[in-house]
Amino acid sequence: MAKYVGASIKRREDPRFLQGKGSYVANLQLPNMAYLAVKRSDYGHARIAKINTKKAAALPGVIGVFIGQDLIDSGIGKMPCGWNVPNQKTPTRWPLTVDKVRHVGDGVAVVIADDPYLAADALDLIEVKYERLPAVVDARKATEPDAPLVHDDVLNNLSYTWAIGDKAAMEQAFAEAEHVVKLELINQRLIPNAIEPRAAAAQWNAATEEMTLWTTSQNPHIIRLVLSAFTLGIPENKLRVISPDVGGGFGSKIFHYPEEVIVPWVARKINRPVKWVADRTESSMTDSQGRDHVTKCKMALKKDGTITGINVQTWANMGAYLSTLGPLIPTALYLTLLSGLYKVKGIWGEMSGTLTNTVPVDAYRGAGRPEGAYVVERLVDLAARELGMDPLDLRRKNLIPKEEFPYQTPVAFVYDSGDYHKLFDKAVEVANYKAMREAQKEARQQGRLIGIGIVGCIEASGPAPSAVAGSLGSAVGLWESAVLRAHPLGKVTLLTGSHAHGQGHETTFAQIVADELGVGLDDVEVIHGDTGRLPFGMGTYGSRSAAVGGSAIVLSARKIRQKMCKIAAHQLEVAEEDLVYDQEAGKVHVKGSPNKAKSFGELTFAAYTAHNLPSGLEPGLEESAFYDPSNFTFPNSAHIAQVEVDRETGEVTLQRYVAVDDVGKVINPLVVDGQVVGGVVQGVGQALWEHGVYDKNGQLITATLMDYAMPHADKFPMIETARIETPSPHNPLGVKGAGEMGTIAATVAIANAVMDALAPFGVKHLDMPLTSEKVWRAMR
Amino acid sequence: MTHKIKVTVNGVAHHKEVEPRTLLVHFLRETLRLTGTNVGCDTSQCGACTVLVDGNATKSCTMLAVQAHGRKITTIEGLASNGALHPLQEGFWEKHGLQCGFCTPGMIMSACDLLAHNPNPTEAEIRHGLEGNLCRCTGYQNIVKAIQYAATAMMKGAHHG
């Protein structure tokens, strides 16, 4: 029996954060440190005619001013795209642009000074003469013949196209359809807004020619790889990337950013430690953004509500350049989700990735999957309304039955496990759906606009295996590493390639280790986020840490146990197969004789003294594992939301939210609930308030938190969570991803609820965010 | 041109010379090296930089260091006493009121002010009291529970004390 896995254990990392002792990059202060600031474009699209840096360079306290050409002249490489689909046109991107600025915030020059205030002063003295150009910001309009070109060598601003499914089956489904539902929708641009702005600091050791970079990254090894191979050019064995405590990522801190090249480049050039910390506006203008799809979609059904076909065409806004994983999101993480929880044969999806004068778009919590769920679950809801069915009944009618797992969808994925009927039963029970509908009917009679949104969503988390990722366009593998180091006196250090920036790995991963080895939680130390201390690892994104990183931990622990059994067999003079590794007691004993035993500490000590080891066995006790999963995991959810729309103001109030999820086995319910609730609130944020808005000139008019509406505490009731559990059959922990389900389901649950509330007005669809003004106008 | 200021931070008096434009948060972080107070937005929305100035929650990115002359400031580093966590720190720990931890110091300092003025707040009052603090991770739910936990603990403590 597991002692720790499955238990709500409060987090071991918390005391440092609670006392203001977190080690965020911005906190780093090194002797003789210099401060870097970036001169950024104020325009969405303009040619750079001239840059005059003389006045800035002359300001006392300024150490240097550099422009893009300085970096190119010194051999700095282009920013690569790490996901390449067939025939993709990847436009040139330098760490600092040299010819044109292509989005507000595009970097033009940097200044380095003794003090951050001086650096800011000097920025204002850099004179950039621009020749303004017309801009394009809309994903679909970008492909029109008269649209301005963001990059002269990318025709029609079309970077790539992608499609998946069974087109013939889709066409047949629509030809034979008894009912067709059609929608055009926009999944709006979002700004991730992790509360910690991005930051980077670097120190060059001229004696050893080693560079250390501290960066706010979700995956320091990938950053090191790209820096060594493409951009900075410092060899990987001379480059250490440290990603210490990171204040939230939500995807936006996966990617390789220009400052990660420029800051170490400058540190070496001036031979002083250098630090750059973004302010919020800078983050808004340079952190990769999310979503931004324009979509035409339709669903074919029989009169009885059986879904027979889905057809989707999407224009995905990639921004001004392709971010590190940009093309992954609207391809293999979006169109592949179009089957949802349903058994549908005729699915065909196609998309175009287009370039615009906006900040690059990449993964943001959910990354493609919320967009997929939004399309499917809006269509299902509309179908139910048009066919006069309860949206719950229509969903239940089409769910993939549990007997059919593993289930092959027509859009590539093989769902690992699930029981979707049980999932919905649970949601209906927790929410008391029937009573909700009755109360809604009553409220409507009183003239109140109550809406209920119900959704069932699929997620694909922990992208895998590496060979498939490679065939889809990935430049890297998607496995994970773990090293378990048992020390002579019986303590254990785990080195994990996963990275925690809020997920709580120092607790949950220790729970796994403690159970696997039978040691106490306090005996386990978890180390992450430092290429100088860890084996190569892939980091944390796509809800992969437990399923992929956690599995690597289990495999390395099993190797430790095997070696311990070898030593114990030798010392107890029995055959290995006569031994039992007692994970509860943390000892190895002879089968049937619990007293004929060696404790964990005795065996670790024996491994290091090496006085009495079986012949041929190496001393020491350290094992590594590199785990490459055979498939994604497929968490799934049934969420029910209730909103009320104010007839006079259009304001939407969230009254109730029930989230029932199947994330497989749960390591720490406290942490999983935290992930679900946090995700739900982020999803509600997109549905009701958040919107990254550009004007027609490419000006980002929501670049501060005064203009970009984030979810606040006073807008929410207590979110109700519950779970069912169908373990993933293909990883040793039976876990599925838990980090993104909330965001994936909540966005469309709220949209559906608001449309339900507006049904008396005949409103079928409104694009998000469902602001008071938009809702009020729809009621007029 | 610098100004001489005297500021008492977490019970310790500091005499420093600062530029008039120095923000209080930068004075705390860079000059005093108290980096527990974080900067999240620069425009007074996120509240990550909240500290207590003479007992009142104040966004330290919106106050100049010279304005803190003669004042008493409490930062997150000054909350625990004699190695014992403050009930709010305990509450955030018990109720999983933090994930990445970046907003946490500001959340806790705002909650300090809230409980000082309203020792037994309702859920709605707590949520309203957090209106000036943003968290992107937790969805606020466990922060609300953490403050409820602390309120109960502090009232018990007050009865016994």
C-alpha cells in the first residue's frame, strides 16, 4: 500500500515562498552587476531607416549600446523554430531586428548601464527613425491578396497549412446528414500574464570560458540546447542554464526568447554579470501570446442527435515570427482533438498558419486543446438547441463507450482509457443537474436570465512518443529523465528533468520516491531546473510532468531496488528471488522471514563502503532512467456551469461551477484540485474578460493590467471539484495530465452557459470575451 | 541629487541616501536586499509588491522611497516571529494557498491589513479584500480558505492571549 501517493500532503516547498525566500531570477544580485534594457518598437510595422545611439552611449553610467547588426557581426545565429511541419516557411528572426520592426515590442537595440534606472534613461536617448508601413493583424485577412507582407519572402503571409482526418468520410457524412449545424467563431487572442515577468541574468567566467545563464524558463535544457546549437554558440558543456524558482509560466516560459541570447552575449562582451528584468508592458509585448483562431466549422447529425461528421477550417494567427513551438499548437494539439469525447467517423480539419504584425503566438495553458474543445462543444450545444434536445442527452448519446478503449479516433489519436458515461453521471450527480434545470425554468418565468453550460472535453497531455513527435515536426524528443542518488547514510536525492513553476514537484515527486523506496518523505530531496546539476531533461509543459517525469522516477527507483536486492541477497546468503523489497518498511527481507532483513540505510552504506558486495557489482547507488512514453495520456472532463445575466447591464455572474475530471491516478489530491481550480478560473477569464486587442495599425492596446482584464477573486464562487479515476494503462503510475483540463473545459462551459441564458433572445453565438457590453447589445 | 531618509523596516531603522525617483519597492529590493516583495505589473494592479506602511497595505511600486521617510514598514520577511510562522503563513501552507509563490507575499500582506480591520470576515468580504491582488495560479479559492483559516486561528489566539 502506498503511504504517500494518493495523500493530500501539504507542500514542502511552501515555507520558503511564505517567508519571501523564493529564488526568482529578478532577485539575483551579483558583484559588479550591470543592467540591460531593450529599446522596443512602438509601431506594429515599420522599416528602420536609422538608429542613432550616440546620445545614449554618452550618458554617464552607460556601459554600452548595441544594435542587431552588432550581434549578427559577432556570429550570433537566427532564432530557430523548433516545430517544423511539411513545407513550412519559417521567416528569419534575429534576436534584435535589423531591417523592419514587425510587431509592437520587437527589439531594436539594447543599452547596458550601472543601474537599472540609468538604463531606462538611456533607452529614451536612442533615436530610431522609422518609415511606417501598413500593418495586418487579423489571421484570415493576412492571406488576402492586398494584405501587407510581414516578411517579404513569405507569400500571402502564409507560413504553412496542415490537415488531418478522413475527408471522404466527412463529405459522405454531410451528404447524408439529416441536420447540419454551422458556426463561424473567433477564439480571441490572450496574453498569458504569469505574475512574474520574464527575466534573464548571465555571468561569464573568463578564466574557464564558462557561461551561466539564469532564466525564467520551464525547460532550461532545451534553452541550453538551442543557445548552443543555433543562437549563442557557446558549447553546451561550457554553458550552464539555471531556471530557479519561476513565478508561473502557463506555456509562455517554454520558448527561447531573444533576451536569453542577448544577455549572455553582453555579459561576455563587457565581462560583467548582466541582468534584464521585463516590466509588465514589456511582458505583454514580448511574451508569446495564446489562441487567436478564426474558424468556420460545421457538424453533421441525424435527427436523433447522432453526430456523423465534423468539418473545421481555421486560420491560426502565428504573429510576426514563428515562436519556438508555434506551429505545433494549431496542428497536432488542435485538429487532433476534434473527436472530443464522441464516436464520430467523418472528421476533417484543415488550417492555415498565418503571419501578422502581432506578438508571436505559441502555447498558452491548454494550447490548441481549448480551441479544439471550444469548436466541438459549441457545435454540440448548438446542435442540441436546433434539434430541441437537452445538451446533456445529445452528449450522452454520442459518448465513446468504455468497452471501446483504447479508442482510435479519425484524427490520429488513440485514447488510452476512460469511462465517459460514468464521468457525466458523476457531474450530473454532483451538480444535481435536474434540479438546476428546474430552477432555471422557474427563474425564467420570473424574468431572470439563468444559463447552464455543460461540456465534456478531451485533453491530450504529455505528448509522446518521441519518434511520433519527430514525425509530426518536433526538433526534440519528448521523453523525461530522472536520476536517483541514494547517499551512504540513507538519504536520497532526486534529480528530475521536469521543472516546477507552481506545480509542487518538490512534494509530489518526493511522494513517488518515498513510496517506491520505502523511505520517509523528509529523506528525499528534489532537485530541478539546473543544467549544471541534472542530466538532460525536457522540462514541464503540456501536462507532462507526472505522466512522463513521474514515470522516469519510478523506473529509476526500480533500478535502485534491484541493486539493493543484489547486495542484500549476497549479504543474507540467499537467492535474489527469495527476497522481498518491503516498500512500506523500507527494507529487504527473506520471503516469510521479515526479521532476516537489511534496512535501506544498511544497504546504502554497504553499497558505498563496498567491503562486501557481490563479485562484479559496481559500488555506489545511483541510477538513472530516461522514459519515453508510448502514447499521450487522455484526461477528460465533464464540467457544468451556471451563470446569471443581468438584463439591465449585460453583466454575467458565475453562480456555480462543477468540475468533474478523470486524470487517472492522483498523486496528491490537494495539488490536483489546486491545478483544476486554477485552470477553471483562467478559462473563465478567457470566456468573460480577457482579450489581447490590436488596432488596425498593430498597436497593442491592452499592454498593461489596467487594460487587460484578469480574473479577480471577487468574481468567483467556490468551484466544486470531483473525480472519477480510470488509470492510464501505459505508464507505471497510471496518471494522466492534470494541469490544463480546467482551462480547456471552463472556457466553453461558460460560453455555453451564457448562450443558454441568452436563448430567450434567440442569440445563438457570441464571440468571447462575453463582456457586459457585448451581452447587453445582443439583448437589444 | 539624493535625499537622506530614515525608514524602519521590520523593526530595524535604516538611514540611507536615495534618489528622489526611487520607488519604495526598489529601495526594499535593491538597497535593503529584501527581495521577498515582488514586482508584477508597475501599474498598481497586481499587488505583488504590497507591504504594510504604518500598518496599512500599500503597493510599494506606487510609493517613492522618500515618502516612506519616518514610516514603519513591514514586509513578508518581517511577518514570522521567533521562527514561528504568522497564522496567515500557516493558513496559506495548510490550505495550499500558493502555487508559484510569486503573488504570495503581496497576498499575505493584503490579508494582514484585511484581518486587522475585519478580524472575522465573510467569504465575500475576503474576496472583496483581495480585489487589488492578482494570482494567475490558484484561482483564489485556496487563498480565501487560507485567510479564513488564519482568521479563526487569530481569533482563538486573541481569546487565549
